[in-house]
Amino acid sequence: MSVLARLGQFYINGAWVGPGAGARTMPVENPATEEIVGEVAIGTAEDADRAILAARAAFPAFSAKPASERVALLKRVREVYLDRAEDLAQAMSVEMGAPIGFSREAQVWAGDVHLAATIDAAERFPWEELRGTTLIQREAIGVVGLITPWNWPMNQIVCKVAPALAAGCTMVLKPSEIAPLSGLIFAEIMDAAGVPAGVFNLVNGDGPGVGARLSSHPEVDMVSFTGSTRAGILVAQAAAPTVKRVAQELGGKSANIILASADLKAAVEGGVEACMANTGQSCDAPTRMFVQRAAHESALGIAGAKAASLRVGDPSDAAVALGPVVSGVQYEKIQGLIQTGIDEGAVLVAGGLGRPDGLNRGHFVRPTVFGNVTPGMTIAREEIFGPVLAIMPYDSVDEAVAMANDSVYGLGGYVQGEITEARAVARRLRTGQVQINYPDWDTFAPFGGYKQSGNGREYADWGIHDFCETKGIIGYGA
């Protein structure tokens, strides 16, 4: 069955079912063409209830399975995932506009490497340990609600589903209603892998309907949310009366400090690429670049040339680097912030308002670089979530660190330069993850935020811990 035919269905208790009374539909747009590819069912609180109760009924038996059986199940999921890799790549290219090469090599790849990392971590995880005569036992927290965004669909779905499954939890997933195709394929993958009925459930919907119900329902023991800080606050408020655990990965405005010891050209070009990958739609993108004042003008020239070299266009073209942003709403938000940057006196180095030349439809944004940005400017403080880089001069490393930390966010951080100096700066950044000299992605490193970028940690064993309760049985070894 084509995934488009699944748009009107949910996956509940091991079966594809239609929505209940009161459900509505929402158009799914291809952001590159602005054409509607289908209508997704938007569930209600009652649809969420059906899925939650199925997960609750499945929990006792599934959580009692040995960890080795849960790991074997994850391995089957990964096998089917790899079989469906091209289907997933095509779906994400259509639903969110990811260039097909990036969709295959980054979006689909991310889900696979996180499955592999979780399997490896689960095989070595300390499910039980004896400390003296006390047994420390880590067991599934219960039924979990998983709410994921549209910008890295498989990365975020797998980073929640895989550790929850490893821990023995049962779950209800609400993927983004803006980009639902890949989530539906993932449900098909779980079904084909033989995940027991009720262990994994999927209900499409919006935040006020399904999301709010997952957050507030007394039979949900934990909610794991990735999205905006504004929405994360609502999730936490809805969860508070039932005192359930809330794990959140929220917004970011990550700093990239380029030290005097760095190769300026390589550091600036790498920073532009990292900022604008995925069309700038990554919560940990290095969107604030700090450069020594003496090197500021040179950095602007390098960054402007690099941004201008990035090819924007049809996501089906393998030569394209950047596709569209996900929606008209997102496009207009970005345009407004670019205009604000101009109005507030930042120097427009590359890009600017409107679509790139030659593109007369689709939500395409010009790769944009601003220079001489000051800490009080809107583009230095607000998450733009598009291909827009703000370059800020500094006079001392202490000043650069202070400006980097002067943010309500604390998700990612980046430092370029001589390794000893870079390590010292990295230690001073108030952020959940810091990358030195653009390293390879480490799926075993903890990922999560300080401050308004969230709480909890994802990836490998860090993610498994979040889905576990810890029990101490005193006198067990007496």
C-alpha cells in the first residue's frame, strides 16, 4: 500500500485503523512545489485515549521480557528499516523538502545509526547491579508519549522509540502533522518487524488535540517532546498535575567561537555549511559565529562567498545543497527576521529577502549572512530556523564566551582553534553539547540542553536511562 493511502489511518494495538468521530483532516504540502500531496487525519483526544489504553494493556507483558529479547526486536526493526531506506528518503524529500542526497545520506542515515547505537548500548546496559547487599534495578518507566518534530523526522523518532523499546516501555507516537509520511512508514516498519500489538502506537494530530492529551493523560508515565520552547512549556504545564516525567529537547541559538589560532577560511566555511545544512532547520545549528574583530571583515568575505556558492532548488536534483523550508508560515517568519536584521543595522553580506533567482514557487529562502551583528539584535537572540547566519566580532576570548553564554538557550556549542585552547573554551560554554573543530557526529555522546533548550538527554545509553525508573532493593544480597 502506498504511504499516501495511510494518511487517513492510525496504527493502534497492532492494526491500521480509521480515526474516531470528530477527527478532521489537514493538507500535506510539498514545500518545493506548494502542491498538496494528500490529507492527513488529525486525531482527537479520544483517538489518543485508544492508543494510550492499548499501550497500557501491553505494558505488563512487554516490560517483563528479558532485555535480550528486546534487543533482538530492535535488531529486526533495524533490518526492516534498512529495507525501507529509499522509501523513507523519498518521503522526507517530499514532506519537508530535504534534497534527496541529504535525505538519503543524513536524514535516513541518522535513524539507522541511532538504532545501531541504541542496540549496542542496550547490550551493555547495567539493567541490574549489586552494591553491597543492595540490588540496583533499572526498569521501564511505563507508558510513554512521544512527540516529534518535522525537521529531522527519523532522527527524532528513533531517538525516542529505540531507547523506549530497549527499556521495555510501551508507547504512543505523535509525529509532526506537517510532515507525517515518514512517520507512517516507520509504523509500517515496526509492524513488519513484529513489534507486539499495543507496544508501539501512532496517532497523527496537532498539539492542542493529541499532544495535549498525551501530556496530561494519567495513564501516561512519561512524555518525551522535541520542538519549540514555547510548545515545550505547554507540554510541561499539561504534565504537571500527574507528576509524570518530562524529557524535552527544545530550541537553540548555538554559538560558534572561532579563535585566533583557527584556520580562518576553513573555520568560517565550515561554520556556514553547519549553519545552513538541512536549510538551517536544525535546533543545534551554529547560527551565531564569533570572530576576532581584526578578522571580522575577512570572515564576512569568506562567509558571503560560501553562502553564495550553495545551490538552492529542486530537492529531487542530486546537485542541490539546500531545499525549501518546510512551510509558508516558516518562510514568512524567516523573511520577517531577515527584514528585522536589516532594520536593526546588521550588515547584509549575502542573501536577503525573497526567493533565490530563478525560483518562482516553493518556500525557498536565500542563504543569508549578516555581519557586524551585536548581542542585542533580534537575529542574535531569536531562533530563526532557516539558512541565516549572524557573525559577531569580539575583542577577547572572555568577551566571546560571555556573549556566547548570554542566551536563554543552551543546546549546542562549537569552538574552532588550537586544541588546548579550544578545550578550555569548550569547558566554559553553558550548553549541553560542544563540538571542537567540526568532528564527526558521535551517536554515543549525550544530546540535550541547558536552560530553555530543555532537559534530559538522548542518544545511546543516555536515552535508555531517561526511559527507566531506578529501584533499590535493600538487603537483596544479604
